Amino acid sequence: MSQDPKTAAPEQLLAGMQAGMERSAFRALLGRLVKEGRTTGPDQSEDMVAYTRLNLARTVRNEKTVKLLPELLDVLGKLPPMNWLVITEPWCGDSSQVMPVLGLMADAAPNVRMRIVLRDEHVGLMDRYLTHGGRSIPKLIVFDPQGKELFNWGPRPQTAQDMVWANKDLPAERQLPKEELYAKVHAWYAADKGISIQRELLALLRH
């Protein structure tokens, strides 16, 4: 993904790391929300709760099936100290596909600190990383220990993003309904098995 020129100041990024939760805490939050039949944010509709429940199932599957590429493991093991800050929400479908991959990558990188913040609790930060004017998530921001941004990525791999944009470019009467579009996108994720995410991030980490 191309980097938005409107990015956060170092102090804003460092504050996000300070406020963020560890991956294990985010994963526990997801499980707790499903057990309690709720989600994050003010919208506690049946649909949003159902999305969260579905995302837990996808997360569990991806944790079991995603395997990191050998060339990516090599680069991750040699990275200098850096911070990975992820903006997301438990109800976000793309998050259930992306977060397990990012988590595996962070675990394989001794010098990477990864923290997660909820989008709707950090709108000021989110609004520095809009995608075509929208608060699309998840969004990964990578920066050095001093808060200098190295790159950002998200909300989804380019192929999946192209599917979403191509649908939006169609005349309204030809656009797939939201549920059909995202079924198509998630079918692509399932077939891809996290490879595209890894390759895109590998290219950015090598840059």
C-alpha cells in the first residue's frame, strides 16, 4: 500500500505504543467479547456481535494454518529495534485475517515491539492514516525507537484492496452487496493463507 503523506508525529506514535495492548491482551479481549456476547464500541448490534464471533473463528484458523516464509523469517531475525503499532477493532473482518500474520511475524523478530490500539478510542491517531478518506483498518505503522516512521501498511493486501475498489467503481446497480463482496474477499484470504501480507511486508522491511 502507498503511504499517506499525512502521518503522525513521533510523540503521537510513541504515546500510542505506551497506551497500546500486547497481542496476547488483544487476543484475550477477542475471546472475552465473544464469550460475553458483545463487541467493542457503541454499536452493539447483533450484526457487530456476529462479526466479532466470526472473527474469533477466523483468527483461530489462521493461527493454526499460516506459515511464515523462510526468507521473511531470515529478515525478521535480523531487524534492528523497531516498534509496530496496529490500529484495529475486534469486529473488523480484515483484522481477523491480518492480525494473526502480524503476530507471528512479531514473535519471530527479537527486536520488534508490537502494540495494538482500538481505532475508536484513538481517532486522532487513526485520522493520520486514512485510506481514501476512510478510517479503514487494520493499519500497521512501523517506526524506530525515537518515533521516526519507517512505513505504514494496510488495511489489507493489494489484491484484496483491488477487489474492494473495483466493486466501488462499478455502477451502483452492478455493485455486489457488502456481504457478498466480503464473502468473496474472505474466500481469497483463505486461499492465500497469509502469503500476500508476508510478501508485501517483506518488501517494505527490505526497503
